[in-house]
Amino acid sequence: MEKEIINRVANSKLKTFDLEEIYPEGKRVLFDIKDWLFQELILKETDFRESVKKHNWSQYKNCFVAITCSADAIIPSWAFMLVASEINPFAKKVIIGDLELLETVIYQELLTFIDFRDFTNVPVIIKGCAEKPIPNSAFAFLINKLQPLAKSIMFGEACSTVPLYKSKK
């Protein structure tokens, strides 16, 4: 007589949260202003404003943009703000920083709008493997949201998890 195989994971209250599932589609762009500096060192306001004026900003339509300066130069805040003001009408999101900070800001905003009530008093697995660039900070944001609610939190896959938190209730 064959014994029926029972999927205990499927039958449990265990819930999985996959940050990759909420990853918003759209091109990520690092906009570097160093090419608009004199000898990649000095911001000449007139030349900089002319470069801003001539640039085709519509190419950033529906993109997520991080504005940076990779040159070792002192850039006034208004320069970054000027570039951001031109990209803003086209892009989905604009930040001043690098691509990792961009992903961090995206996830922080996304997790703000999720209703986590379904995770109340149940064991939760935060899925570990991802092909998208999920920053470590997103996992910290997620822990902050889940910890007050979940019975326990684990990291990984249902077949192999690392325990992170267990409620003392």
C-alpha cells in the first residue's frame, strides 16, 4: 500500500513574501553630470545651464533615474536640483545618489503602501533568491513591517530557511 505524500508547507498557515514580486518594471538610469563640468572639475554656471537646456530629457520617460557626479568635484545643490527638475516630468522616480540608493528609495516607498494584515500571527518566509537588484535595505524595511505582526520570520525558501525572529507572545 502506497502512502499518500502530503505537502505540509502548502497546508500550513505559512506565508511567503517575495520582494521581487513587487519590483516595478522600468529602466534604471544613472545620470552623471561630470561631462557637463569644465575639465570634469569645475561647474561653470552658464555652460552648465546651456547643457541642461540642450539635453533631450524625454529619453527618460518612464525611467527610474539616479543623478550623480562621479568626478571628484564640489557641486552645488542647485545643480542637482536643476537636473532633477528637468527629468521629473518624464521619469517615474528621480533621486540624487547612486543606483543602490535609487532601489532603496523605490522599495521604501513600495513597502509603505502594502497592507500587511494578512501576515498577522502567522509564520512568514522572506524569499531569498532574486534575479532583480533588491538592496539589503529593502529586507530591513520588510522586517520593520512584519516583525510587529508575524508569529515568526524566516529567510530563504520553504525547504531551507534561516530563522530570524520568533514572537514572544
